[in-house]
Amino acid sequence: MKKILKENWFTLVAGVMLLLAIPAIWPYGYFQILRWVVAIVAIYNAYIAYELKQNGWIFIMVAIAILFNPIAPIFLQKQTWVILDLITSILMFVSIIKIKK
């Protein structure tokens, strides 16, 4: 387990940041950083899933990268983002176990 977390600490950080975003007590800058972190981690995880031929995870991570894209952001209501942040954080945590090198 220690090895898995050591190799995927960035995914763990993204998952925790997503959970911390749920109460929405942060300044707008936090959410901008969150978009960058989640999008970059999702792209990296999609690449690893591609190398491992895990097509389902490729699709999930590309969808997350598009949703959290900081360059052409998608604007949704706060309640919608709370749900998406929770679902995405769960997917990030699960991907730590499922996408293995």
C-alpha cells in the first residue's frame, strides 16, 4: 500500500483538494488551482491507463480533464460542482488502486 501511495501521491493530493473544495469556503484562486491540478493529474492518469490498455479509465480520466479544463472552463452552478467534486474525488481515490504501473 505504501508503494501505491508513493507512486500516486499527486492523485491523492488531487482527491483531497476536491474534497476540500466541497464546503466552498475558499477564495476563487483555490478553485483555479484546483482546475489545473485535477486536469493535469487526470491527463497523466489517462496516459498511464493508455499504456496499461485500461480503456474505461482512459475515458473517465479524459472526461475529468475536459470537465476541469482550466483553459476553457466549464461554468456550472455551485450545487452541481459540489456533486462533481465528490464524484471526481472518489474516482481519483479508486484510480490509485485500479490504475497500476
